[in-house]
Amino acid sequence: MKNLKHALKRGEAVIGSWLNTGSPIVAEVMAQAGFDFLTVDVEHSAVDLPQAQQIFQAMRSGNPSCASWVRVHGADYAFVKRYVDAGARGIICPLVTSVEQAKQLVSAVRYPPLGARGVGFCRANQYGVRVTEEFQTGDEETVVIMQIEHRDAVAEIETLAAVKGVDGVFIGPYDLTASMGIPAQFDHPDYLRARQHVLTVCRRAGLAVGIHEVQPNPEEARRRLNEGYQIVAYSLDITMLMSSCRNGLRSILDSLQNESRR
């Protein structure tokens, strides 16, 4: 598997997507497509821990080089560490607004001395076969990302970016604009200024900066990469499926209507 943590430190860009269906088959197919990472969304979907582990296994089957990431529902230690043990090599924590939350996240993901992650037989260490190796390499391969999706986080971005053990931040456009009172207004000057401020501060601090381009628009994804974002999540499974179905059906119906007029 490609070490995305090292790639990000070298300044390389990585492109992934989001998984909300809970389907191992969809995960396997999308991994085969060649994404650098796929993020299982356990914050906004009905996916639970056993499903997430099955999805990680399917991704590895589809493409061992595709990193298994997960967006958890908070920084809770007892919850987060189980996803790392299940094999997640990237943890995205939503709605981080304080240094205390960021430190709690790091503690749950990192082994001592930097964190407090416990050691037990699990998928991450091949069920006990590679305990020593996982303890030595786990922190070097696992990406810890804070999601910046509230105006309070933007205001505190300089202190958040200084938390040791964090590798990057990820802007959540929908929640961030909602917190600013301009929901989904992605061309609003206030949102654009906030986004640029996060990008500037975090890049100066040596952190990778990511953003989610929710709609399956390759041109917008390319723009974000050209603007300096290192992590771009390109759409998500349910949105791509819906877009493909609607566009295909619309094309068929339009063709039938044109033929009926002849």
C-alpha cells in the first residue's frame, strides 16, 4: 500500500472519494478505479464498525494500494481506536473546533508516547501476527485529519494547526457555510475568504489541506488541486450513482421526445 502520510509530507497530492452505501461491492469497484484513498463515512451513513471492517477488506481485495480511511462521528477515544484497529489508515474527525478535541483525536489514534492507543490483537496487526511491527509502523502510516467545518474552527485555525500529531485538515464546505449563515453558497466572498485563510495557515504550518468536491465535477476537482489543496475527495458513491442514473435517464427520455416530434 502506498504510504499516503509520506506522500503528503513530500507535498504530493492525493485523490480519493467517499463511501456512504455500506456496500463492500461498491467499495471494491471504486478501489479498482484507482483512487488513492476511499473514506467510509460513519458520521452521516448507517455504516457501523463491522460493516466498515468488511468494506476495508473489500477495498484491499479491489486494490491493495487504495488506503482505507474513515470519517468517524467524533474524537471519542473508545470509539476512534476501534476503527484504527479494524485497519483504517486515515482518520477524519468532524467538527473539530478546539485544541482539546484535536488532542483527544491524536490520543485515540497514536500509540504511546505521542498517544494512548491500546495494543490488542486486531486486523491492523494481522490478528496478533504483527504486533511489534504495527506498533512501530502504525503511526508512520496512519493519517490524522481534523475536519474544519465551523466558523469557530476557522477563528482558531492557527492554534489547531499547531497540535502535534495531526497531519492535515479537511474543509467541509456544507457545514462551514451553514455555520456562517450562508448554507451551500460556495461562491460567497465570506466563505472563499475563510477557505483561503485555512489553506494559507495550514500550509504554512506544514499540514496537508483537503476539501470535498461533492458533485462529480472533474473540472472543479482540478481547480482545487491547482489552488494548492493536497487532498481532494471527488464526490461520493451515492451522488455519482444518482448523477449517472439521472443523466442517463434524461438522455433516453429526451431522445424519445425528439423522435416523437418527427
